[in-house]
Amino acid sequence: MNPLAALTLTVLLTLSACGQKGALFLPTEPAAAQRATLIQTLRPGPPAQAPAPVSAASAPASSASSPATTP
């Protein structure tokens, strides 16, 4: 089979097989709040902890912020 024909057939089958009918929307009913999000579906397990914000006092000073003076 011609590679271009195989690629075209693959693309057409992929696009036709999505299964979604009608307009896309974000559900707002209360039952939707209990459903898993896409990230939770892709990474099952406990939710990841967000990294703690770094305060200016604990952040190391970069060398670009203060010019070094050399004799």
C-alpha cells in the first residue's frame, strides 16, 4: 500500500472515531464536581502536593542582582 494512502486512511479513521456528538461543554451540575479531572485520570493516586512558595527572604541572591567589585 502506498505510504501516503496509508497515512490518509489512518488520519480519516482517527478523526471519525472520536465518538463525541454535539457541542463540547464544561459540565456544571453538582454530580460533575465528584468526577476525576483529566490530570487525575492520567496520574491516578493521591493528589500531588503543590510546591511551597519561595519567599524573598529565603531565596538565594543571584549574582546578577548585585555587581561584583574586583580590585
